[in-house]
Amino acid sequence: MTKAINGFTQPQTNCPFRHQHHRKIVSSLDNLLNDLLSGNENRAEEAVTALAEKGADAIPPLLDLLNSPDVDRRWWALRALAENPETKSRYFIPYLSDPAEEIRQCAALALTAHPGPEAVPALIDALSDPDDLTAMLAARALASLGSEAVEPLLEVLKEAPLTARIQAMRALSEIADQRAIPAMISALDDASTLLRYWAELGLERLGLNMVYLKPE
């Protein structure tokens, strides 16, 4: 049935073709989600790619999966969200403190591809993660944020445990912001070989690869 609008006929909004199209989308998503959670890695990776092509339509069911108590389901949901061009950094932030280290790793890695300033506080906390890989990935995510992460990273260098300070210096060396120069020079006298290494690398990237001598 049609109705007239300004002399033109307009289809009613309850057009059966529209509902059929919606059902096809839902059915397709259901099939892809089944593949994602099938336990078959090849099928799951293919589903990740196909779900990414669905864009925003795939986001709600993937967010629902993040509420699952099953670690594998949460991991694959994060994996699929990380590949989706419509994803947001805020989706990953809560999972930087997940009980499962593989979930924290996946969330930190996702934030390297989808950085957002709202993730900075959680990523700073993740520099102290007991899992070394999570801490390293958090540093990479902070580095991908560039100048927005510099001041929080400099704060880490002042009072955080050594492992967090090393990761903070690593991120600062990648960002190569001049605000970090004093902290990098100061770190050249640190007892930690790794902290000195990242400080030296950062100075080199800033064009300051010279030997600094303390005055007698």
C-alpha cells in the first residue's frame, strides 16, 4: 500500500522487502558470530574479516559478547572489534584490567590501532601490569597517542616502580617530544640498563646523540 506525500506516492514503512533485508543482515551476523566462536581458528579469523566489513552493524553483538564469563569469547570479541573500522577506543578500556592476562594483552594491542585520549589513564596504569607483554603493549599504545601522552608519561618517571618507568621511557623514546629531554638526560645516570637504553635512543631520535658529561 502507498500513501500520497505532496502529490507523490511513498511506500509504507512496513515494506516487506525492508524487513527481509533486516532479517538477512541478522542471519548473516549470527552465522559469522557462530564461526567466530567455533573453536576453529581459521574460521574465526575469516569471521573477523567478514565482521569488519559489516562495520557498525557488527558492533552491538560483539559488545554483548564482551559480557561473557568465557575468556575465549571475550578474546575473540575484542579481536573482531579491533579490526572493525567503526570501533571506538572506549570499548577496550575496561578490559585493560580484566582478570585474564590474554584479555588485557588483546585490549592493549587494540588500543595501539585505535588510540584515544580517554584511554590514557588506564594505559598509564597498565604500564605496571604484572604481565610484561601487557605493559609493553600499553607503552606502544601510549606512544601511538603522541604528544597527548607525554605529560602523563613524565609523571610515571618520577615515582612509579622501575618496570613501569622503563616502559614509560620506551614510549617517550618513540614519541620523541622535546619535553622529555630533561628526563632522558637524567636517566643516563640510572642504574637500570634498560632505562638508560631507551633514554639514549630517545635522545638520538631527537637529534641529541652526544655524550653528556656532568660538570666536575
